[in-house]
Amino acid sequence: MTEKTETMEDKINNIDPEKSEKPADENSPISIVAATVNTTDDPTLPALTFRFWVLSTVRLIFRTFVIILKSYANDDHLSSSRLLAKFLPTKVFRIWRWGFSLNPGPFNVKEHVCIAAAVTSGGITSAYATDIIAVQELFYGQSVGFINGVLLILSSQIMGYGLAGFLRKYLVRPSNMIWPSSLVYVTMYNTLHGNMSDSRSMAILCLFAPYSKTINLVGSARNGMGVLVFSSDWIAIISNLNPLYVPWWSQVNNFVGIVLGVWIIAPLLYHYNVLDAQKFSFASTHPLDANGERYNQTRILDQDTKTLNITAYEEYSPIYLSTTFAMSYLYSFALITAVMSHVALFHGEEIWKRFRASRNEEEEDIHCKLMNVYPEVPNWWYSILYVIMFIVAIILGYITVAHLPWWGMILSVMLSTIFVLPIGVIQAISGSTSLGLNVITEMVCGYVLPGNPIANTYFKTYGYMGVYQCLTFVGDLKLGHYLKIPPRAMFICQFYGTIIGGITNYWILQLIIKEKRPYLDGTIEDPSGQWSGWQSQVFNTASVIWGLVGPGTVFGPASIYNPMLWGFLIGFVAPFPIYFLHRKYPNVGFDYVNIPLICTGLSVLPGPPMNFIISGIIASFLSQFYAFRYKRKWWDKYNYVLSAAFDSGAQFVTMVIFFCLSGLVQAPFPEWWGNNAETGGERCFADI
């Protein structure tokens, strides 16, 4: 006798939405999740509605445009969706046996999350591969072309999805993989669907001695260490920290690294002139020549092959780096190996247990049980996407000027495959999103394909984005897990968002290059300071260091930067004493010491202005320590809502300022003594 297979429709019909609740005593074993995530679900709520397709498309195009302009867009999904829900016809249209409605009912949380997931996948940041296109066109005089450009963007992003499907068991279903950033949005969506610029800061030290080089070096956030600098710029704070939702233990590790790197190690190195620190700009991110001037890469570039001219290089100058920049590479090297050893020591047993239990799922929490009503995305969906995009990537390596061989692409994706799980574990439990493979991929390619800067950028992009896009998708899967979004709906909306976002990224990039090329390539300086192309310039600098000249020269035995390679050994060894101390004294809390997160904090300089440090520490202490411990009821109810409100409000105000002061209106920014435009309000006038 054949056993009847239960269909999805049968499962839904057997569930009463009003009664599909957990037993009275069942909730997530993680207290922070239990306090935030609802344990009920209505499987009949539609997700991929007509409203989703309209609003996600419009928002994707607009958001991508704003992101590439380095501004932000306010989140108005709710108001526009309710408007559509009010005016769209409710009639059911039929095509053969298939029926659909433009307006299936009130706008619901599942539609909202799907729209946001589509926008996130295509428009949360500019596509990483656009920097390759910009570098080729601006600095190497090479045109990529529409088809190759779009395929480069899409393949580098979609390949990460192929990895994501095989990590669900390890990073989505386990209850202790909490993904702190998802909890913010869970609270925001539950609240909304319940019962219904410039970075300015105050540099205190510079107020006392605005023309002192030493005081400016210590007290400036823009060009120095940012000691005693306070900022009320929420965008600056959340761009480097997430103080209202990243756990306190994670924040402390990061802060320890920042304080060590910025306020202790960097000034000591500068004071004792380590690596000729005083010869170069304190926090420069540019490659420098022997005179401390910006390195002229065109002097060592073979204009025909766009590869290194060794004779010209020997006649010109070796590449030099600011000491803080050189040390950031040491910290980045340590970070890579520390991730592997830390995860193996502290989480290896759990990962191995789940790998062995691949057929029989361990005891599930309430959220897994509620999600079991929905059909999962089969692994072959992910596999097909991965294989197709991998083939596209290999073809691009040959038909473009990258000249990246097939074995180079295989090596790139192998690196992302090896590192994605350990990096994902740390990101899932700590909320840190700063762990990436950009440096290690550049270095590996620099050794195996020396003298080829474009191949290096391709290699880095596929290796780095394989991890980044994979974990972005996994993070949204966890958000969908918390809010009970059907996995297949989440997969479709993210894939759709990536396609639309990729095409829009290329189109807008070409418009900007066409109109602003002289500002972006450095031929002339934009008098307004708005168009600098800094992101592409940083990408270009990396192509020179790792691709054109190569790590064998920059970090070789004869280089003063060769000791930076010790970072690999230091990072690998550092977690071991912490682990042994934890095993000997399990109740002391040594398991909260996280070497990869400390390395992340160490490597923050050089980079963004250091105006976020003190303000971020204060905000994190008040939220994640004081309120969490002593005002728990308030924290459970308002903390994540407050975080979402601050983020949305700051982004909305930033967009208003952009359009009113430097965009469409071009109105002058108000200026007074305490808001000096020349120094961004710091009044640190000395040249560092």
C-alpha cells in the first residue's frame, strides 16, 4: 500500500493560524531571541504579491542610485504599500488554472520583509565589482562593455548564493547562531505590523591647541587618533560599530583592539619612528614613493600590456606605506589565521556534530518547528546557480583583459569555500561584519600571478564576494527564519534583487564616469569636494600594491615590511592560550575573549575618521551592558526599536542634507566658529 505524501497545501490546511502557537512553556533557549522573536506564525499570509514586485523594483533602482552616490534612502515601504493596498483592485485574475490578485489583502509583514530582502541584496551597498570596472576605465584606460560588465557584477554576487544553501544547517537552524543584526529588524517589523553629510565631531584637544602638530595628531579624528573626540553623527558611529545590537562581549573585544591599535601602538610607533613613520603622513592609505609623495603608478606601467615594467620600477622608487597602513596588513594577516584556529578550538566540536548529524536533525527549537511547514529550497537550486556563475566567471577571465586563468578562478573560490563557515560562525554569534578575505585573496593572487593588476582585482572580487554575498544571504535567511518567511520566497526575492541591482549598478556607474571622469581619476579636483572617487582610488591602490608590483616585492625578504608576514603565525597561535585558560577556568569567562574581533579593532586605522570611538563606547555601554543588565524590561521592549529608529532617522536626514546642500538645491552649509568647514568642525589646523 502506497503511503500518501502530505503536500504543502495539506500542511497549511491542517494549521489554524490562530492556534499555531507554541506550547505554553516552549520558546527559544537563547534569552535575547526569546525576548525579541514571536513564536507564532500564519502560513496563509502571502509574500510574493504584485505589491512586492512593484515596490521592490522601484525601491531597488532608487536605492542603488542613492548608494552609489554615497548617500542614503529612507525606508518608505510601509506607507507606499498601504497606499497600494488601499487603491489596487481586489479582483482575482485567472490564467488557465492559475489565479492571482493585485491586492490579496492588507499589507503584511511577510511582504514587507521580502521587499526589504530584495532591496538589501541589490542595493544595500554598491556592487563590489563596480570598482573593477571603475579602476579599469579610470586608471588603466580599458573599456569593459555592457555585457561583460553586467555579467561580472552578477556572477561575483550570485556565486555566493551557491555556498549559502549548504550552510543552512550550521548557520541558520541552530538556535545559538543568533545573528544580532537580524533581531533589530525583527523588532522593527513586529512593531510596524503589530497593533497598529558630513561627519561632524568635536575634537576637545584641538580646542586648546589648534595649531600644535602633536596635539592635532593625538586629538584629530580626521587625520589622527581621535583621543577625546565626541561625535553626535549616528551615521559615523554605525558605519564602524553597531552599539545598540552587537552584544557587549563582542563590542568589548572590538574596543580593546581599537584602543590598542589607535591610542597605544600607533602613537608609540610614530614616536619611535618605526618604519620611517615620521617621514610619511600618519594615516595615509596611498602608496608612497621614497620622498613621501603619492606613488605615480603610470611611471611603472607598461602601456601596451598594462603590466609591470620592471626597468621603470627599478629606476623610479620602491613602494612605501604609512606605518599605520603597514601595521593594518599585519593585523589583517593575523585576523585570517585567528579565525580558523579560534573557530576550530571553540566551535569545532559543535560544527563536527552537526556535520555528522546531516540526516537526523538534532532537537529543534520552536522556530525550526514552525518553519518546517514550508518546503525548503532544494540544494540543486543552489548548485545550478553556483555552477552557471562559475562558468561565466571563468569565461570572463579569458575574454576580458583580466587574463585570469581557469586555475586562478578555482583557487579564488576555494579560498572563499574554506573560510566561509568559520567567518560565518563568528558573524552569527558576534554581529561583526568586518571579517573579509580581501587582503588574503590579494596576497595569494599577487604571488601566483605577479605583475597583473587586473587579474588581481578579479581574483580578489570572486574570493571576497563569495563569502560576503553568501553570509548576506544566510543572514537574510535567518531573518526569514525568525519572521517565518517561506524559504523559497526569500530565495526568489533575493535573487531578483541581485539581478535588478546588478544591472542598475552598471548603468549608474557609467553615467557617473561619463559626467565626472576628471574628478574621479584625479585629473582635476572637484571644488565642492563632493566627487572624489575615493572608493575606486583605494581599490586602485590595492591593485598597485598586490597586483602590479606584487607582495613578493612589497613584503619580500629585502623589504622593510617583511616582518608584517609574522601576523599569520601570531594570529594562528593567539587563540590557543585563551582556549587553554578557558578549559582550566571555565567559569571565569575566557571564552568571551575573541582574537579575530580584537584584530578587527586593531586594523581600523587607517580608515574612517576616528570620531566614532568614544561615542560608540558610551552608546554600547548604556545599551548592551547597563540597560541589558539593570533595565531588562525596558531593553526587551525598546532597545531594538530604538536602534532601528536611530538608523532610519539618520539615513533620512542624511538624504535630505545631500539633496538640499550638495545635490539638487546646492544651498551653502551653515558655518560658524564651531563648525569650521576646512576641518570638518574639529578646528585641528596643523598639517599632519
